[in-house]
Amino acid sequence: MLYAFFNYFTKITGIPPYLLLFRTKTYYEDKSVQSRKIKGKAIIICNHTSVFDYPVMMFTFFFRTLRVQMAELLFKKPFVGVLIRLLGGIYVDRYSNNLSFMSKSEAILSKGGVVGIWPEGRIPKKDEERPLPFKSGAAFLALSTNTPIIPIYTDGSYFDIRHRAHVIIGTPIYPEAVADSTKSDKENIEELTRVMREKIIYLGNLLHDRKNRES
């Protein structure tokens, strides 16, 4: 597939600048449960610190083609827009009721693919609590397709020659383990959304502790 070819081409040619500019160090909540390898379909969620979270997500899971939900603003930028289209970015218009991005995501997962989502929906402003409240789309998608969610947390320390960027990969969240058949779909979506956000917060604290032990 064209998207897979362009993903691998971009990753291989991008290794030198990525190692120079990001120098990402990866930690794991439990590597025996979830490493950088992904088997089968998955939804990856991540806290949002900047537009550069995208290459970090791509290189963290180097051997899988990630189809990431991305805001309409990025598609309108001359060079970036072409690049993310070639990489298979999923167009999300945040100001429209068009939900075609959900059907595209479902189609990718139905073929065993991997979809990346930033549940916060946007990059938090400087004075806002992080992470922002999560949107419900990732939870809805996971429940409707019975897809495991792999959470990751990044400290966003990019382009800093003094410090490496740090990422931690969490153990998967299985929607069927969270869903309650006695509750409505809306209640299950809300509960899974809450679990996802709590997991990201937990991973952020865990990453902070791991880094402090090494300092």
C-alpha cells in the first residue's frame, strides 16, 4: 500500500535528523505486556504537547504504519499538508459535523491497522491544566470496533540539546474490560474516556518518577 511505503521511506530517511533533534528515550510501564511492537489492530492515544508529537509517535512504533487523526489546520499548510496526506493522515474538521474521519478510522481498524489519536483534541495553552479533558471519539471508536488502546505519554522535550525527549508506553486498555452491559452506550463511552485520561495522568507521573531515579 502507498501509505505503508511512504511511511517506511519517511522513517528510514528521517532517522538521522530524528536522532539528532529528538534523541527520544523510551520507557515502559511493563515491557513484557506492551513493547514498541504492536500485534494486530490498535488505537494509540497520547497527550498533546506540540505538532512534533506526531513524529515521536511514528518513530516510537517504527515497524507499524500509523494512520493518525489530524486537525484540518495542518492539511491546509502547503508542505505539511502534502506530507501528511502521503503518510495517510486522517482529516478531522473540528468545526464541522462531518464525521467521515470516524468511518475511515473504523475501516483502517477493520483491516488490522493502527490509528493514532490525541484525545485532548488540541494542544493545551500555557496556563491550562494538562491533560485537557478528553474528547469521547477515541473511546467510541474503541468500543464500536472492540480495539485495544495503547496509551503513551511524552514529556515534549524536543529540540533541547541539554535534555533528551522521554516517552513511556503504557499497558493496553481493553474496552471490553471497561464496558458494563448494564449501562448505556453513553455511560460506557464516558467511563472509558475517564479511564483513558486517568491512565495518561498515571503514565505522566510514572515517567517523572523514572526520570528522577536516573538523575
